Amino acid sequence: MARNRYDMDEILEDSFDVNQLKRLAAYISPYKKKMAGVILLMLSSSASTMMIPIFLQNVMDVSIPDKDMKAIGIYSFLTLLIALYSAFALRLKIKIMSVVGQNIIYSIRTDIFKHLQELPFSYYDDRPHGKIQVRVVNYVNSLSDLLSNGIVNTFTDLCNLIFILAFMLFLDVKLTLVCLCGLPVLTVVIIFIKKKQRRAWQIQSNKQSNLNAYIAESINGIRVTQSFVRERENTGIFNFLSKNYQKSWMRAVMFNFTMGPSVDIISTVTTAFIYILGVKWILSPDSTLTVGVLIAFTAYISRFWAPINTLAGFYNSLLTAISYLERIFETIDEPVNVKDTKDAVEMPPIDGTVEFQKVSFSYEPDHKILQDISFTAKKGETYAIVGPTGAGKTTIVNLISRFYNVDSGKILIDGRDISKVTLHSLRTQMGIMMQDSFIFSGTIMDNIRYGNHTATDEEVIEAAKTVCAHDFIMEMENGYQTQVNERGSRLSAGQRQLISFARALLANPKILILDEATSSIDTETELILQKGLNSLLSGRTSFIIAHRLSTIKNADCIMYVDQGGILEKGSHEELLLKKGPYYKLYMSQYEFLK
């Protein structure tokens, strides 16, 4: 999926790759025995119902003329038994295939979600999250009917057609040939609408994706919307996207509905011809055609076109599913650019020395964010990173955790190139608090424990006390068991930040990264928090990003980052004496406070 917004359509594939159906078959393969059993069950049911028109023929040609009520009763009883068996077989088929279909959908959804967990930050930087969500939920759900009913029905109906043709040929060859005259016409209809139908469903999936992306964006930004009184404008945008979705859906469904009526019209015309010709041949003096045969044959005609109608429905479902499969497998195939190399090894227990060797990085080609950055942070040192917005401060700490791959250069931890170790062994030894203090739905206890599931309640509480979160947590209705909503909407920005802080500390990291960790905390709480942090940072290698310079005065080294590089570095006192960029930044904050 290319970089886009909610109002930008994704690129459509011109031709369908049949390998995607093969990939779908791989998900179906574990259930092939169950599906084969269901197919045999339905074939036995279909084969038994084929006898009903023969019973009817015998009743019309033999039993009624002979006034044989016993035979009529036997045929009626057998017809009832066949109907009951067919009902039982259908119920069992629905039960089994519903489970099979949902299991396949579960497997596909699990694979796509698992892959999304491994994709790097850059993937999410480029895409509206609503467009990602629609693939995991809506598109996968759209395969449900195809997997639960379509595949089994297709095999069953194909076999039914063979059975029906055999019975029809057995009854009358000439009438069978008349019936088959409608198939070339249906073939022309299918060929005519095939490409247009697939393209229509591709466009529909795009419009659905756009609408979903905007809904997700609007919900996430509802506070800003209401603050700036943008409700009317947003409703207008929504209505525009919704109208586009409606039009695309109506066009796609129009092609779907073309198949059913086409089959009905062709079957009606051929049936009319058969009645006309049949009656004419019955009235012919030398004809062997009887009324019973004609009635039985017309019963088979409806059975002949019914599976064709079902197959046409499967064809519609398949074309619809293809448009969704393209998006689903496109997501699963999205390359994981940040991943373990084939020869990656476990990162041994980290001591704490971090070294950048001429590291360059860019989010976009030809637009360097960092250029030949070099520095060494020794074990236990606290490095503060300051500079103007957009200078690359957060980028530096993201590279330490290897959320992105560097363009050139190396990042070493204890002399080991982090690109040569496993991501899990690297990140589990780091505590990271990002600018976005994300809170998950659940209890406060669960949120703090998120980074260390083995932590005891006492350890969680101790971490909360260290970052001065304990008091406000205990004031809530259920303390640490208080339920919070997604993104922590019940909490203030400062409270969310303190919980995120506690979460990072609970991981007991060897390297601690704090990205604007105190930006939403009041000055009084910050002063108290600083005391706990001083003891906590002791012995750990730490990287702190802060715009509030009072929080980093005690750092072992302060780096001023701008213009793609480190313009100067040193202790707070050393940088003030240089009267360079850091001095100007510090004095501007001092003047502002005056």
C-alpha cells in the first residue's frame, strides 16, 4: 500500500494473480477431509433427490392409469424419506462448514495481525490506520460465505449437473440438447461482465477503505473537531466519502445481480421451448414421448438450472473475494524491513555502552535527517538530547531500539552491532517511554505491568511510587484496579505520562530512553519525580529528550542536535561557557520565565 490519505485511492491491480487462490487453498488444506466428507454427504443427498422426478414419471404413466394406490403411497413415502434425509444432510453441512469457514478466517486474520505486529514504524508512518484496520476485519469477514458455503456448494453442484444430465439424457436426448442450447448464451454473458465486475469490486474496496480511514481519524480527533467547531465540515467530508462508497457498491452489486436474472431468463426461454416441442412431439403419431416423461424432464430442467444459478452466485462471490484477497495478501506480503538477520544472535546481558559510528538516516530518499552522527555513551552515563523541533532527537533514540534501519554507519551496544542481534533480545533490555503516552484499555495495574508481565503487584506499586503516580492512583475509585479506557481518556495528560513512566521503569532496563517524559507533568510533581529518577538512573545508561532544560541540567552529557548532526556536546556548565546554540536555547527559556 503506497503512502496515502483517507481521500486517496490505493493502486488497483490490472490482472489477478492465480497464485493468490493457491495461497487461499493452503489455508483450506487442513480441513480438506472434513470438506470431502461434507461433499460426499451432499452428493448422496442430491443423488437421492434425483429419484423424485422418476417417481413422478411412474406415477403419471403407470400408477394413475392403473389406479394403483399402493404404488402411489410407496412413492409418496419414499419421497418423504428423501426429503427428511436431505434436510438432515443440509443441517449437518451448515454446522460443519460454518465451523470450518470460521476456523479458516481465524487463521487468515491471525496471520495478518501477527505480520502487522512485526512491521516497522515506517509502515504505520505511511498509512491511515483505518485502512489497515479494514483489511484485518472487513475484508477477512467478506470471505466468510465463500469459505463456509461456496467451495462445498461448487463441488456439489458440479457433480449434481453431471447427475442431472445423465438422468435427462436417459429420459430424452433431443429435449436435453434443446436445454443445453442456453449454455453458450450464458457463457457470453459471463465473459462480458467478468473484468468489469472484478474492477467494480476493487473500486468498492478502495472506497470502503477510504471511508473507514476517515471514520477512524475523526474518532481519534473528536476533541480537536469539537474545539474548532468543525462538525459541519467533517460531516460534509464523511457524506462525500460515504456517497462514493454507496455509488461504488451499487455498481459492483449491479454486475452481481446481472448473473441471477440472466440464468433465470435463459432457463425460462429454454423451458418454454421444451414445453412447445414436447407437446408437439407427444401429439405426433409416431412419438415415443409420454406425458410422464415430459413432466419428469421439466422437473429436471429446474434442477439443472438451479446449480448453474448457484455456480453463478459462487462466481460472483469469488470475484468479490478476489478483490479482498489482493489486499489481504498484499498486507501479509508487506516486507518486514526491520527484522532479525539470518545469522542474528541473542544479545547478551547489556552492560550499557552505546556507540554511534557515522550513522546516517532518512525517512524519505534524498532527505537526510541525520548525517554522519558519532558519539559514545559509556555505561551508567545519562545523555540528554536537545534541539529544535524536527531536528532528529526522537530519531536518534528510535535507532538505538532499532525501530528503523540506518542508511549507513553502525550502532554498537557493548561493542556489538545491534543489526546483528535479535530484536527481542535487544528490546527486552530497554525501557522506552515515547512522546505518545499510550494507555491501553484495562486496569491501571495491567497498563503498568504491560512491559513486564512477570512483575508482582508490589513491584508495580513500587514503580508507581518512584514516578509519583501512586497517590493519584489510590485516589481513584478502585485504585490500581480502576478500569481506564483506550488511550486513557479518563486520565489527564500528566497522569497518562506518569503511568507510562512507571511502565518503562518496571521493565528494569539496562538502557532507559525517556522521550519528553515530563512534558505534561506540573513543575511541583517534576521536582519530586526528579529525586526518584536520580537514584533510578544511577548505574543505567540513559537517553533523555527534553525541551524543558531544567530537567537535564545534571546529565553527564548534553548533545545539541540540528541540521542533521551534533552541533555541540558537553555538560550543562561546559555548554553555557561555549555560548553556542545550547546557551542561546537555555537563555531564551530563562528570559521567558522572567
